[in-house]
Amino acid sequence: MSEFLQQLVNGLSLGSMYALIALGYTMVYGVLRFINFAHSDVFMVGAFIGFYVAPQIQHFIPTAPIFGGVIVLLISMCVCALLGVIIERLAYKPLRERSKLTVLITAIGVSLLLEYGGQKVFGPSPKYFELLPSSKIHVGTLVLGTNQIIVFILAPILLLVLRFIVMRTKIGTAMRALSFNAQAASLVGINNDVVISFTFAIGSALAAAGGILYAQNYPKIEPLMGILPGLKAFVAAVLGGIGNIPGAAFGGLLIGVVETLVAGTRFSTYRDAIAFAILIGILLFKPSGLLGKSQVEKV
């Protein structure tokens, strides 16, 4: 039982990071009805921004590492939010009236540009990045890393802030209206361009936070680091119900727990394959996702 609980804690920590990435996928899909495959590479850029900014911040604030870490996180989130807006304006906005396949191919192209552009800018070699020093805390038979505790504190805060923005603010109301009917939203005075840019900004900011937390738990970063976590986060979004924010968070936690539990068995070599097996299963038996609802489209 103690081993199961330990693996459960590890899985929830990993799943929280998947959830932060999955939220970006599900928000963009909810508004524009397409998958932004470049989102996982924004996650990578967020980690590298933290890598380069952290030494500068720690130089000016050497006696308050936690405060400095929060500043690094906020800077990374702001820069990636700006990057998300730039990607949307330059790559996706001109294609809004085109077919979804055209936009999808463009998203894959932007993803490859960020990955191999990252190799040119940041270098292909892996780099060690740990924002805050980690240590172990024993709670009964459980062993918790301070990096896991940071994830358990920060991820729910970010999810609650997102929930508040979407459900309790004017821009959140506009996002939900645009998701429901873009044409009707524009007719009642909503600026669709602003809402879409804001959606990309907030999704990219969450991806940056996920990148910083991921690097804190797995402190080796390189330009292709976003591929596998991004695919698993996409699976999490589909599992929970693509376009459903609570579903994306739930799917991320579930994928993280299942992956970690499998890693603790003799089938550990299949830990990466299990996420894609879940994707196949959910598409076969419940395509709308666990928390999603089936929708009828008029043709």
C-alpha cells in the first residue's frame, strides 16, 4: 500500500504538469476548433526562458530564492504569452477562413520551426536547469520532494485562476460566447480577434508554467523536450473531453497517475505507450471524452 501511495503521489505531480499543457490545447480547440500542435514547443520555450533568466534574477535577489523563482516563472509566462499571440497573428489569423486541414498543417510547420529553431538558438545539447534546490521530506512512509510540493501548490492555483478568468470575467464570458457561436459573438459587439489572441496568450502562459515545473522535476532541458509531454497532454485533453477545461485538468491527472502506476510494474517499458493506448480506446468507445458531451452539428 505504501508503494501504491508513493506512486500515486508521483503520478499526481506528473499529471498536474500534463494538465497545465492540456489546458492550452483544449482552450484553443474550444474557441477555434483546431489543435495547435505548436503548443508543446511553447512549453519548451518557457523552460529555456527560465534557464536564461534565472541566473540574472538570482544575482539580484540571492537571499530570497523562492521570491526569485516566482519572478522567473512570471517572466517566462509573460514572454510565452507574447509568443503565443505572435504565432496566432502571423501563422493562424491569415488562415481562419481556410480549411481546418490547412491550419493543422500550418500548426505542424510552426511546431517544427520552434523545435529546430530552438536547436539553432539554444543549441542541441541538453542543459541542466533546476530553478530551486530540491530536497526530500518524509511524511510517514511517503517521500515527497520539495519540487513535487511546489507543483501541488502552484498547479491548483493556476487552474483556479484560469477558472475564475473563464467563468467570472468579461473576457471569459466573451471566450465562452465565441466558443458557442463566433458569428453571433461578433454581432453583439465582441472583438473576436482580441478574444482569440487572449486565448492563445493565456494558454501559452500556462504551457510556460508547465515547462518551468517540468524542468524543476526533470532538470534536463533540450529543444525537443516538448514532443512527448505535448503528445501526452493532447491525449489528456481528448480523454477529458477536448474543449472542456475541467476535463483537460482531469485527463492530465489521470494520464499522469496511470503512467506512473504502470512504471512501477513489470510493464514499465510500456509507460509511454499506455497514453496512446488510452487515446485509441477513448476514440473508439467515447469520442467526446469522459467529461465531454456529444454535439449534433447541422450540415
